[in-house]
Amino acid sequence: IQKALILGCQYFGVDFGVIFSNHSDEKIFAEYTAHSEHDPEALTILAALTDFVEKQPAPEDLSVVYSETEHAQCYLSCPLDIDQQMLGSLHFVRTHRSEATFNETDIEFMRLFSRWIASTWSRYEHQQARKKNEEMLEKTGKIAKVGGWEVDLKTQHPIWSAQTRAIHEVPEDYVPDLNTAINFYTPEARVI
């Protein structure tokens, strides 16, 4: 998403891009400024622009605002939603004076760009939730001493969880073979 903000700033010819989150402890999900991080004023400008964008009303649709504030000459924002769930908002700000305005092509690009960002963000959140669930399942398995396994039907290779390896007292990098994996179970448990 950071690279997407850089791309957006370059495309629109602006200095600052930020994504605000509607549902996390951190209000800012990602931000980028074209100002050099070695520039002593960069952090001041970044903080001022973040404050400026944060004070704007949450966009219900794409909006373009031309202003004459100290740090923002032009402002472009769009909601980030997917499946009618509002994730946050995407904002681009031009800090320098310019005669350039946003045209219809820019506005259509922003709509497509915001959909792409929302989709990427949603996918990232789903991956994080899945990872958290897998970690919880792994902890539960360790406490309960319950392992899991499955067989990839295409390759005919069994896949064991870390806890299954621990139960069978094999190394963590042990790769079971379908023909011999059954030998880890008592004869009564092998009957199918």
C-alpha cells in the first residue's frame, strides 16, 4: 500500500498521500510524503498535512477541494469501501502552487485507484485475521496436545501440524510419507 501511495502521488503530481482507517486504533493506516526525510521541515509538513486532512469531513464520494491554507493548495479525497463496508479514506494533497487542476481522467483514475487500495487493504486484513486464528489454533493445540493433519489429494502427500510432529516426537522439518505415516498410529487406530 505504501508503494501505491507513492504511485498516486507521482500520478497526481502531489506531495502527500495518506490513508485513514475507520476501524483500527491507529487513525493513519499508511502515509507518504514526497519531501525528503532528511529535510528538517519534512516532519513538520507531514504533521501539518496529516492534521489538515484529518480535520476534513470523511468523504462520502470522491471530492476535489482547492484551498489556500498554509500547507495545502489542493486536496483530493475518496472513500475506501468494499462490499458496502467503509474501511477508511484515501487523500492526496498538493502543497505547492500550481495551475494544474484535476480533470475527468484524474477523477476516474482516483475512483479505480481507491477500489484497488480498498481491495488490497481488505485482503491484507483477511490475511492478518487468518494468521491470528492460525496462531491461536496452534497455541490451543499445544495446550491440549492435539495435532492436525491433512492429505493433499493431488500430490498424495500428508501435511502435519507442528503439534502432530511433537506428539510423534519427530524433528520439526520431518516430512511424512503417505505410505509410512500410518505406522505412527496404533494398529486399532489404523482400521478404516
